[in-house]
Amino acid sequence: MTSAPAERPTASEAEDPVSPGTEKVRGGLWRNRDFLKLWSGETVAALGAQVTQLALPMLLLSTLGASSAEVGLVAGMQYLPALCVTPFAGLVIDMFDRRLVLLVANLARAVALAVVPVLYLTDTLTVPTLCLIAFVVGAGTSVFDVAYLAYLPALVPQRDLVDANSKLQGSYSVAQIGGSSVGGLLIRALGAWLAILANVVAYLAAFVTMLLIRHREPPRERSSTGRPRAADLLTGVKLLWRDRTLRVLSMRAGWFNLCEQAILTLFLVYAVKELGMDAGGVGFVLAFGSIASLAGAFVARRAGNRFGFPGILILASSASSLAPLLLLPTGPGSGWNFTLATLTFAVYGFGLTIYNVHVVAFRQSVIPTEVLGRATAAYRMLTYGTLPIGAFLGGLLGGRLGLWNSILAFALASVVGWLLFIAACRRLPAPEREGVPAQ
């Protein structure tokens, strides 16, 4: 990318004017059959993934008698591809047809998980094999998540990008709400290995829906100067760094994710050990946060139209960054613990979803499509790569400073990052600050 976002039309600037005697077509994305297929496939895949998030550790504990360290190891293998696979995913996505990449990623995840019931029934299931399966599934997810974001602008006009991203964010929130509940029911009724088999079916269903997408991208430039190469792995990182707006968004997301993961890791222990919550109580708190996220997806467009860009980013980041402070009045024996914890995750989820909807739409609008895969992969590597760091630091400080003190430290760190983000937003050039109004 050689210029600032101002030189390319944003989602708001691309809005079709209503010419005299012409009515604007209503229905928008609801009449875009290819988008509906992508949306439904992503939703089904996300629901299945939430089932596995619960079923996999339950299988380890109930069948293999695994220790907490082994459960953590398998879970960590699912996130490892964010660092070592995502950069190559961006390169592949920019070299090949993105619909084909989505199909292969879904099929790979389905095949990898299908091995679990086979190993279980043949009594050959082990922790190392589950680590390998978790890594393959995580790699498929890393590729899929980058590919569908890069593929979306090919299916959706720029004026509808915020609306499309809002729907995708909303379906993800629904998956978080319903996936764990459905997974718990399946595990109780059928067993963890059969619940994982349900995720296999979900990935295959997503494969079929995306196979039915009729749109085909135009052939990409295959000349030696235009074709992505191994040397281009850093192209996305360089693009993000050169553009001031994208650089600010990347740095903010990386710092926020580090603090967020640390606080979440600490809260799960703090809620059980010091606040006296059981697993059902913690699950309700997190589920209510997902419901608030869904509400955020519904209001994102209207809020963006009201406050503009980056005004909506400042307001949304205020909610997500300041929400952890609501945990500070909690403590053993307090009657407000459950209420404050629920409110914390509701405010956090609401603000974060609105923020994400607009940031994703903005990136899709200003980054040239020929490098969108690499840029999206670089963004996710830089921002998701801080998640394991945050979890490690949260656990380390929790054992040394105490759980409440550690939550306080990371909550204040989140506030510091928020203040720096606001200052950076106010120094952006005026054209770059116009951005994308929400849905």
C-alpha cells in the first residue's frame, strides 16, 4: 500500500447516492446469496468450534485422566499456529483463490477432528496425538479466519462492509452463547468424543455451503513482479507499519489483547477461589458478556453513523478498556460480586464488538485486495501473538502479587493503553479519521 487510507474510498464514502427518480435498493446483504452462504458457513463452523472448546478438555480429563498442565498444553497447541502459521496463511491466500482456501481449511479441520473418535474407539487416544490434532485444527482455523476476512470484499460492496462484518461478529457472539451450552448438553448425553463428532459435521456443513458460492474472483497477476513470494512474508507487516492509522490500530489491539488475556486468566481463578463462584456461575457471566456482544453487533452501524470514525472507536474502546475496573470493588463475602462480574463482561463485550466491526471494515476498505490476505495475516499475528504472553504474565503475577492485585495491575495497564490510543487518534490526519461509519 503506497498511500494513506484517504486515497481509497471507505465504506461510508462508497455509499451509493440516491439519484433523482431512483430509489435505493432495499434488502442489501439479505439479497446477496453468496454472502449469505459465507455467513451461514462461518456461523455453523463457529458453533462447532465452541463445542470442541469444551469437549476437548473434558475428553482429556474424563478419558485420559490428564493433568491441568496437559490440558493447558493441548489448548496451547490450538493457539500456536497464530504465530507460526498465520504469516504463511496470508501469503497463500494472496496467491490462490480464496474460496478454495476456505474449502481446504474447513476440510482439513473436519478430517483432523474425525480422527479423535477413531482413536477413542480403538483405545489409542493419547495426549501427544491430541496435541497434533489440536495444532492441525488451530492451523486450519488460522487460515480460515484470515481467508474469509480477505474474501469478504469480493462478495460485498464497500458500502455494505460494515453491515457484513456486524453480521459476522453477531453470529460469532451467538456461537459463543449457544456453543458452550449445546456442547455441555451433548457431552452429558452422548459423551465428549461424540460431541467432537458433531463439530466434524459442522465443518463439513460449512464446506458444503461455501462450495455453493457462485462468485469467482478474477485471475490474479502471475508475473514475477506481481506474484506473492516467500520474500513477501513481511509485506503485510511493512504495510501496517507504514500507514499511520493501521499502525495505531495494530499497536492498540496487541496491547489490549495482552491485558485482556491476562485479566481473563486471572478472573477464572479469582472467581472460583476468592469469589466462591461455581462453574455454572462463571459460565453465566461469560455468556452474558456474549449476549452483550451480540447487542453491540446490532447497534454498531447506527452508532458509527452517529459518532463517525474515529469517534466510535474512542467510545467503544472506552467501554472495553475501562470495564475491568468494575471488578475492583469485588472481594470475598461481598454481595455484589456476581452482579459486578456480570456487568464487567457485558460492558466489555458490548464495546469490543462495536470496535472490531469498524476496524475490520476499515482495513478491508483501505488495503488493496491483492495484499489483503497478507495484511490481515500480519494484523492477526501481531495482535493475537500477545494472547499467550498475557496468559503467562497473568498466571505468573497472580501467584506472586495475588489475584486481586494482579487484576488491578492489568486493569490499569489497559487504561494506560486506552489513553495512548485516544491521544494517537486525535493526531491522525483529518482524512484518515473520517474512516468507516458503522453499519
